[in-house]
Amino acid sequence: MEEYQPVKVEVFKKDQPVLFNVYLKIGDRFLLYCRKNTVFEAKRLNKLLEKKLPALYILSSEKHLYKQYLNQRLNNLLENKKLPLQTRCELIQEALQDLIESFIKKPQDEILYQKLLFAGLKYGDFLYNTSGAFLSIYPVSVPNSPLLAHSLHVATLALGILRETNFNQENHRTHLAVGAFLHDIAHFYTGFDITQNPKALSEEKQHDYRKHPRDGALKLKELSFFNPLIAKLVLQHEEKIDGSGFPQKLTEKNIEPLALIIGVANAFDKLIIQGTPPKDALKKMLINSVGEYPLDFLQALQSFLKKENLAPL
Ligand SMILES: [Fe+2]
Ligand SMILES: [Fe+2]
């Protein structure tokens, strides 16, 4: 039997061809509403939007085509101010996670890499220029992959922290976003469960866990086109300025500031993943992480969370 799955009505662009069959659900029947490779007419789409239809449906077997379509829509979603913010944020989140996942599955694909760089830059612009975007993106949980959600959340937080520092330049933004998207890339290959507390692991597993920044960076360094600074951010994202981090136990002067920004975002999101409410996570960071990260970055985290209303009392 065919399986169907829901997709948001807003994902479709008016008067553009769709790459897959689109169905309308009436009762428990699925009616073909827009045929594969035909134009989804504005008139027909508007009718559904006016009725505030909760979802359209696609065949599960055509999900890869839907993902391709969503991927093509990403730039438009990042710039399209007409869509309601929450819907737009959810679609951007879905499309970005999908792009990250596609690259991780096929890192040798240079076109995907270029897309990722461009998306990193545009995502920064979107977050900085859209009031309420941080608040809509950050708490949105993602059903199927905690690791992909974490990757995007760390990028989102890191961009927020960067904004409050004097490192905020366009090229830094791109490097930081892509470094954060990929910081735990090694976990995708080993299947490490991000919701686990690494401190609770056996000694042997901890040893393996501590290899993830180096394994990730090595994987990226193999790619001739890959930016070496971004690979370095992946390598150094678990380092701390007092030398208590890993894998190289570096101290402040030898760690890239952008890697430390990712580190702060990563440490904060790990607390959130473990169920700490944001305001308590911030408090913990301000007490326990002093000495591990530069004070101005911790203060930048605090002021960013406050300005964006992300750690309400
Ligand atoms: Fe990590
Ligand atoms: Fe992480």
C-alpha cells in the first residue's frame, strides 16, 4: 500500500512546477491535486491557503524529490518576507537541516558545499534582519534527528553570540555558520547519541567520544575544496581556554576565537538538550564556564539571549 506524508502548504511556490505528485486528503482518501512536473497554479494554491488547509500530502516514496524541491526553495524562503514568520522559520529549519544532511552524506559533492556556504551567509542575514527569527528558530524542536537539530541550533546560537562581539564580519559569519553546521559531523558517521551525557560514558567510550573533533576535521580536510579555517573550527570546537578541552588541550592563544564561539553555543545547547531550562543553563554557564571560555563571549551569550528573549525568567 502507498504511504503518504504531510507537507506544509506554504512550501509550494506559486506558478512553479512541482517535482512530485501532491495530494489533498479528504476524509481518509488522498486525491491527486497537482501532478508531478506540472505547474502548481497560483489560483489553486491560493484557494488552499485561504482555507488555511493544515497540510498537503506527498508519497513517502517521493520524499527525496520533495527534499530536492525544498532545497531549491531555501534561498527564496530566506528572503520571502510575505510568509508568516513561524511557518517560514519551520521551513527554513527543515530545508537547512536537509542541506546539512545531504552534504554529510556526500561530502565530496562540491556543489553541495557551495550551497552550504551560501546558506550559512544568508542564514546569518536572515537571523540578523528578521525581528523574532531567533525566538522562532531556536526552541523549535525537530522530530527525527536530534543531531541535525543540534547542528542548526549551535549555528543559530553562535551567530547570535557573534553579533554581540566585535568579530562580526560577513566572512566570519559564513565560516562560523558552516563550522557550526558541521561541528559534530563525526557523530553522524559513528551514530553517537547526542542526548547522552558524555561524562556518564565508560572510559573506553569516552576515549572514542573525544576523538570526534579530530575525526570530523580530518574528513573535511580530505576535500581539496574545503575551507581550512572551517575544518579548524570543527577540530577546535571542544577546546577550552584553560587547556581542559580536547582533543589537543590547547590554551587560549592557540584557539581560533570563532571555535570558542561555537564552543560556547555548543556547551549551552548541550545543557538545553539535557533538559535544563534556558535561564538555568545561562546561569550555569556564567558560573561554571568562567575560565573555560573568554568572559566577553559568555557575556555576549548573555546579552544575545536577553535581547532575543530566549532565556526568560
Ligand atoms: Fe562536539
Ligand atoms: Fe555539539
